[in-house]
Amino acid sequence: MSKIRTHILGYPRIGEQRELKKATELHWKGEIPKPALESVGKELRKHNWKKQAAAGIDLVSCNDFSFYDQVLDATCLFGNVPARFNWQGGKVGLETLFAIARGARETQGDCCGGSCGSGSAGFASEMTKWFDTNYHYIVPEFKADTAFKLSDSKVFDEFREAKTLGLNAKPVLIGPVTYLSLGKVQDPANPEFDRFELLDRLLPVYEEVIAKLADEGAEWIQIDEPVLALDLDARQKECFIESYGRLAKAAGSAKLLVATYFGELRDNLALFLGLPVAALHYDAVRGEAEADALLAAFPDDKILSLGIVDGRNIWKNHFDASLAVLKKAKAKLGAERLWVSASSSLLHTPVTLASEKKLDAEIKDWLAFADEKLVEIVALGKLLAGEGDEAELEANRASQKRRLESTRIHNPAVKARLAAVTPADSQRASAFPLRQRVQREKLGLPLFPTTTIGSFPQTAEVRAARAKWKKGALSDQDYDAFLKEETRKCVAWQDEIGIDMPVHGEFERNDMVEYFGEQLDGYAFSQFGWVQSYGSRCVKPPILFGDITRPRPMTVEWITYAQSLTNNPMKGMLTGPVTILNWSFVRDDQPRSVSCKQLALAIRDEVLDLEKAGVRVIQIDEAALREGLPLRKSQWKEYLDWAVESFRITANGVKDDTQIHTHMCYSEFNDIISAIADMDADVITIETSRSNMELLEAFVEFKYPNEIGPGVYDIHSPRIPTVAQMENLIQKASDVIPEGNLWVNPDCGLKTRGWEEVRPALINMVEAARKLRAAA
Ligand code: GLN
Ligand code: ZN
């Protein structure tokens, strides 16, 4: 029996207790010097490699570590530093790297945070989502005259570092086609410049890096090309052929592994299989349905790395199912040409279950975080090679069976209720024009009504009180009294400055998803299940494990209390089902659409309870609806259909005179505007102030029929907008939106801002609305 090789594409870098986050933020505050931060990084790498080796992983990775982001690391490696950071050439240091990510210190908060592209300020590079994950990368910037030069030694340093520990690590690089594809041309003189023309200038640096790594003794080099899971145009395909023809030659004694992940290859399959490299990595989790086609066409001269352990979710691997796929691959390729791996980098999973002391034992038994996935990969490799531990296989089977049969997961009443949903459940009684009329009568709002998106500042005081209460140092009663007082002050202040539709302020909420997850049955929470979101920021997604029910009302007490404090219509605040789903780890034993509709029914009950309690206006936030879009356009419709239906099930059971709001904080609506209109919310509030109302275009062109509140105050910036600025924005909006349909509100919630910013900004906002009202 010959052994099967195991490896991973990358390991989480943040540390078991978010050590990297803590050190990085201390460094930013000036509390620890650069060498101290660097040594935290070094310790983490060592610890991570040792864990991989101890688990029995054959080939550990290096350069998967980063102080901020792996795409930004590539930018530094290639010396592609935008001119505004005044980098003088030579080696790109951590200072410059952090400046690109966060803006140069002396100009922070200046200008517009980068979107205007003007001036000499060192504003940060743009950040955007890494494929369909919640990880964000720093967008590379290109110009017609961009030149590349090897300018950083990180990848070589890490390779040597691993070597001193006796490990011949596999350096990981972002591939050239992915790097160019993910970047953006920012060249006012040549806005139409085709960034793929830079390939010829970029490849020599890759050749140099690869040759150097080979010289240093690297046996394998991993090159990530996840764009292979996207729709590629002819130009990108040509770039693949050109790139890998050259890089394969540069590799010398080293061998190249090209990795794709996050989706099927479809029309890119032949291109992928034809790349002239020694090994190819494939995501067999997302690509499960395509795996047979891949195997049938797999060339005779290459190694296949099969990513069979899910790098994107937290469920224990189903060994029998995985072995079935692996055995087919082994039969075709032989043990020598098959490696076992995780589908993608483990960057997208929490570090270890070992730290979880409070997680329910039954649920913990179903889970695997990064460290447990290492063990699974090794176990699968051994079982496949016939050297496995049968007891381990039996234990896995037993655990799968427990999960399958658990009454914690399966609730027949929920399944029956979902099966009984009819189209009438997601349909308002009357069409919008009639609803608009009765709502106007009932609410009695002025022209250009003012409101906010929901949250008010989560001050240090609010967070401290919550922390104290969680530790048990503050009683339920005292915490409740504290929150009530915060809410009371907030409502009174909104009345005082003349906000037409107040909110309660969301002081009782730690997070817009966690708050609801904690009150729903079918959700579990980890203590340390952090995943990097961007830079030092991490999120701890709740775990949706079972059929969803709402044991009791979740927000009714807060909203009715807030309503009792004012005569103005209080807007009740809920998070929508699609957003809750997209910001959670979700079940792998049923389609996402089913989980989403279960959430929809639970929140529908909350909506109806609010209505029953006399709440006249209910906002259902769908901040994350857009980010759930599949990677391939051909799958958008299916997603949007069930996402919109879920929202409609949640919202549309109310009477005509109950006003439904929704909120979305995106910057792009063009391609989904008809789905948004299908949601049929009475009012939608969106982000637009940063784009000077340009984002409204999609709504105008579509002749969006319902009411709309284009944000007039950019809450992402600490600057306080003036009356004139906001008047100007409202004026612009009222040129294209019927006056009676227009609301006045900020871009998003105010929880990250301080009261000293929020107070003058909202006073100005109310004043701007009044002025326009007077002039109308
Ligand atoms: N109601 C939420 C808040 O105001 C909405 C946040 C969001 O859209 N991200 O904080
Ligand atoms: Zn928002």
C-alpha cells in the first residue's frame, strides 16, 4: 500500500485567541514597536506549522500568513505601491503596507476616504469581498504605466523560517491572472486601459520569485487561481495560457501546484486541466457534481489534489461520503498521483474547537474547525491508503448518525409549516399605491420625512455595561434599567431635534445577526470561533444547526417601550432572513433556501407580533442580500428568487396600513434592481451619499415605484456633513424621484460613530429637510 500525501492550501493566521489582532492593534496605537509585532507573527507561524506537522500533514504551507491580507502582500511583493504613498523603492516595509490598507496616518479621515480619487492625500486603497466569502482583500491598483519589480522578501523569509524548523514548506502565491483580474484600473489619464496588458510586465517578477524559491530548495510552489471558478472572458483565458507556459519553465527544480476553489470550473475545465504544471488542486466540495467530469478528463501526467474537507464551513467531514469520491479518484490516478486536502484555505474557518468550553457537547460533536480539519485530512489520507484506523471511521459514522437523528435538529412542526406556505403568504393585501395612501393618512408625516437606519452610538459605556452583565458583574435588572435609560434619552433627543420617525437605538444589541440568533432555537454560538474579515477585524458567525423556531417574541418589549416614549411613529427594527443566513455558518444537510425560509417564518411571527402590539412601522434590514449572490451569473436568478421570496414571507403578512421598510448598504443595484422592486417594501433606504447620488440611477432608470431614502450622510466618515451639503444631495435626489416618495436619512446605522459626531450631523440633516420642505 502506498501512502497518500496530504496538505492544506492555507491556515488561519489570527491565532487561537486572536493574538495577531491584538498585537496589530497595539502596534497601530503606538503601544508596541514593529519588532514586537513581527515576533508575534513569527511565533504564530511557528505554532501553526507545528500544529500542521503534528497532525501529520505532509506538506505545510508558508506565505499563507499575513499581517493584513495576502493580496496586499502580493502588491508589496511586486512593488505595485500606488504613488500617493510616497514609497521610495527598495523593500516595501510594514509601514507602507499598513498605509495602503488603512490610509497614510497624517491624512486619515481626510478627503472622502478614497472614493473621490482626488488630491494628494494618502487615502487607503479600496477593500472588497474575496469571492463569496466574508473575507475582504485590498484591491490592487493599476495604471497604464504601472511597472513591477520584486520588492519584498516575505515569501523567501517565511520559507527559510520553516526550513530552520526542519520543514520544506510550500510557498503560496496569488496567481498572475487572479491578481490582475481582482485589481482595478485607477488612471484618470487612461480610464479605458486594459489591465491585462500588464501581464508581460508582471510575469518576469513571478519568474524571478519562482526561480529564487527553487534555488532556495522549495520542492512545491502553490499558485492560487480562484478566478477559474468565475465566468472568464477570452482575454483572461489567453492570459492563463501565456502565464503558465512561462512560469512552468521558470520553475526549474521546483514543481508548481495551481489551485482553484470556491466553485465548479464548467467552461474553464479544459483550460485548467491543460495547464502545463505538475499538480492541480480542485475544490471537490463546491465542485462535487463536476468531480466525475474532472476525473474522466484528468491528464495522465499530473497530480490531483482533491479538496474534500470543507474549508468554508464548520461541519465534521462525512468520511464515508468523502472516501467514495477519493476512492474513485484513486482508482483512476493511483495513490502516487492523488493528494488529500481541504477545499480551500482554512482561513475561512475558526481555529480550534479545543478552546470551546461552553459549546453544548452534542453540537460540538458535529463540528470541525481548522485544527480538527487537519486531523480529518490526515485520517482520510490514511483510510484511503488502507492504513487507516477503523475505529476512527466507526466513530465518524456514529457521530454522523447522531446528527442525522438528533431531535435538536429536526422539528417536524417547522418542516410542516414550511411545506404549507402558499403564495398568498408572501403577498400584501393591496398594491403599493393604495397602501401608500392609507399609510400617509395613518402616519401623518411631512414631505421629506426624516429617519435613521436604526442604531445609535454604541459607546464605550454601552459596551462596558454589556461586558459586565455578560460576566455576571451586573444584574439582569440593572442592565435592563441601564438600557432603558439609554433608549429613553435617545428617543427624547430625536423628538427634541425633530426627527419625524424615531428609532429605539439598538443599545441592547451586540450585533444585528447574533442578537436574533441568540433568541432563536436552532442556533449555537462559539466562544472563540473567530474568522478574519479584514485586517485585524474578525467576525464570529453564529452556527445555524437546526430547524428554526422562535420560542418567544424577541423585540416587542423594546419597541413598545420606545413607542410609549413618543407620539411620533416608532420604527421597529429587525434583521431579515437573508442577512441572518448570509452572516452565519449554515447547515450542509439541507439547501440554503430551506434554512432561509425557516428563518423567514420565524421573523414573520415577530413582524406580526409587533404589528399586534401597535407598532405602525417595521424595518427589516437586508444588509447582506447582495453579498449572497452566487459567483456565476447563471445562478443569480435562482438565488434571488428564494431570497426575495424569503423577504416577502417575512414582511408581507401585515395589513395595508403597516409600513414596511428595508435597508441595504450597498453600492451597486443595477443588476438586481428588479429583484429589489419585487420585495415590495413600502420604503427602502440605501447608501448613496458617497457616490453623490449616482447610485440612485438604477432606481430612476427602473422607475422604482415605492418610497426611497437615499442616504444623505456618510456615516463611514468622521466628518460632519453641513446643511448645505445635505440640502444639495436631497435636491439632486428630488430631481429624479417623485417628491412624495423621498425620505431623508443617513447611509447606514450610527453605531460606530460617537455622539459628538452624530448630534450635529442629525441636527443638520433635519434642518436640510426643513429647508427643502419650506421651498417645495
Ligand atoms: N439597523 C442596523 C443598524 O442601524 C443596520 C445595519 C446595517 O445595515 N449594516 O445598525
Ligand atoms: Zn447599512
